[in-house]
Amino acid sequence: MNISFIPVGQEADELVEFLTAERWPYHGTENPAASIIREAFANGAYHHEHTRTFWIVESEGGTKVGLIRLFDVADPNVSFDLRILTGFRGRGIGRLALEWIASYVFTEFPDVIRVEGHTRVDNAPMRALFEKCNRFVLEAYHRKSWRQSGQLYDTVTYAVIREDWENGRITPIPWKVR
């Protein structure tokens, strides 16, 4: 699939339509309200000195199939939110998006040393995606750390470090204490 990554500009209405079109069961707020999205947009939550947001666009038809939001781009550790519409999952878009995220962040922000993604432990598709992508490594398991819909879930963190990205390798995690 041919896709491109386009910065979100002043498309608040399109952003509201995209985020309210379906449920997002692994994204904190499963059904975000239009008013909350508009308020967050107006307050710079989608594009600010510390945040960047991009549409994932299918090149053939120009359809917006996903959204990437980068957080803390002024810090050495950047995290992200990745959302792909249900009808477009399983087509390799997620893998292309993760590769693009690492490449974009390490190219555009020279002081960034790592890119990390967090997900609920039961988000099997996202965990499988991290496992398939080069250089994203499981680094953390946080028990009862994700509050959603009145429940607590365990969270996992995967990350890629600049050094591994630049050198095309994976540095193993020393899980055992010496």
C-alpha cells in the first residue's frame, strides 16, 4: 500500500469526524466527544511546540486512514499515539507508520535519543506490530498503570533508540541483574 504522512493543519472538523467515527478501545478515551476534541485542538494539543500530528493518507484515493500524534518533541524522549481506522488495519499501514515515526523523529529532532510507544498489555495487534518492526524493543511492563473506563490495566512500553536506528541493530535489554 502506498501511503503518505501529511501534517494536520487547521482541519479541526476533519479531526473531529475522524476521531468520533469509531471506537478507540486502546486509547484512553474510547469515544472522544467532539467538544473535547475541539477544545484540545484550540489549545494546541494537536500541533504545538511540543506536539506534532500527521494524517496517514492512502496515496491512491487520498483517503485519511490513520493519525499519528507525536508528544514531547522538544524532549530527548518522544512518545506517540497511532490510530488506524478499523477497515484499513492488517494492510501493513501500522508497520510503515512506525518506521516513518522513527525516521521522522530522529531526522527532524537531532536531540531526541529515543522514541517510545505505550499500550495496554491486552492490545495484541499493537504488540504484534511492535514485535514486527525493526528496532522497537519491549522495555517495560507496568502493572495496573492504565486507567480506562473505571478499570486498571497493565501497560507495556516499546522503544527504539537513536543509536540502534542509525546503526541498523537492536541493543539487547539486560533483564537479569548481575
